[in-house]
Amino acid sequence: NAGVMQNPRHLVRRRGQEARLRCSPMKGHSHVYWYRQLPEEGLKFMVYLQKENIIDESGMPKERFSAEFPKEGPSILRIQQVVRGDSAAYFCASSPIRGSSNEQFFGPGTRLTVL
Amino acid sequence: AQTVTQSQPEMSVQEAETVTLSCTYDTSESDYYLFWYKQPPSRQMILVIRQEAYKQQNATENRFSVNFQKAAKSFSLKISDSQLGDAAMYFCASNTGGFKTIFGAGTRLFVKA
């Protein structure tokens, strides 16, 4: 059973460009979570999605950031007009429909560098 | 609101010795879960151990064990017989209702040979 997959692993963008980060949850998992980790900090929750629905986006910046989890295909975290402060590691996690332990399984992360 | 606090930015332990990493949390929920994650230089988040709040017995996983003090809202991680491969960032985290997980700021563990 493949784990959570994220791509790309590393992404370099210039200021003003768009960044698209992809996450494929574990097989059988229908819940996806995105987290951001700034250098030397812990992970900060951004958004929680189920298929075709955003459940909680309380951690998402109000502008330039959006997320989706379509019926088919991976979840996408999209950052428009990136700025240097967006440089961070972005982690995706997934969980099954009703996990008994509430454990979220993490992907390897995408490291975004904004030049 | 949930909060998780790790008051030790760095800790150091001699190989084969025991070290304890501290964590306190705050939540108004009665049903919640607590976790310790390890993040090596590869940055992969690896679950070390988890504890259900309704269970009084402390969780153990081989060399890793926790001291869960529910009334004090304390959740420390003990690593016994420390190995060089244990060197990493360790994050304490809490989760309620299967939604967002709240992480502490982390403790960097150094293991001396």
C-alpha cells in the first residue's frame, strides 16, 4: 500500500509566479490535510478537505492560496503570485473515512523556494 | 482552542542513555489524541507513538514510551537506550475529532556517540 505521495518534492518559483503542489492520499483515504512548515518551526494547519468539499480552511491565508480535492485525481494546493515569505515545506496528510486513532499519515512534503 | 507547547528547543543525550522530552497541551475537548512525531533531516514526518486520552495506560512502542498526565495536561516522551538514529526534531501534537492536528514548535534531539 503506497503511502501519501506529494509532487514535486522541490519547487522553485520566482516572485509573482504560481505554485501548484499535488498530493495523492493513501489508497482508501478520503480526507486530506495540508500543513505548512516554516524554517525552524512546527507544522501549521492550513486546510482540511474531503472529496469535492473544503471542510475547514481556517489556516489558509485569505488571499492567493486555494485548495481543492476533486472527485478524481490528487488534491492541489495552489499559491498564486508567490512571494518570498511563501518559501516553506508544505506537507499533505491523509486519513481514512473514520480512523480509529485519528492518525494522519504524512507525505514527504514539497519544499517551495521563492527567489 | 487547542495549544501544544514544547519548552525545550534542544536536548542532548549520550548514546545508550535515556532522555525525556516535555510537552504540555491545552484543550477543552474531552476526547482527543496525542502524538509524538519524529522529523529526521529528510523532513519526512514519522509517527513515533500515540495516546488516546480516554486510556489511562501509558503508550509504549519498543524504546519509546510516554508519561501521560491528563490532569496536568502533560505528555512527555521517554526514549530509552538512545541510538544515533534517534537524532532528529521531535514534535508533540494533538488532534480532536479527526480534524486538524496542532503541533508544538519541536525539540531538536542530539545524540552523542
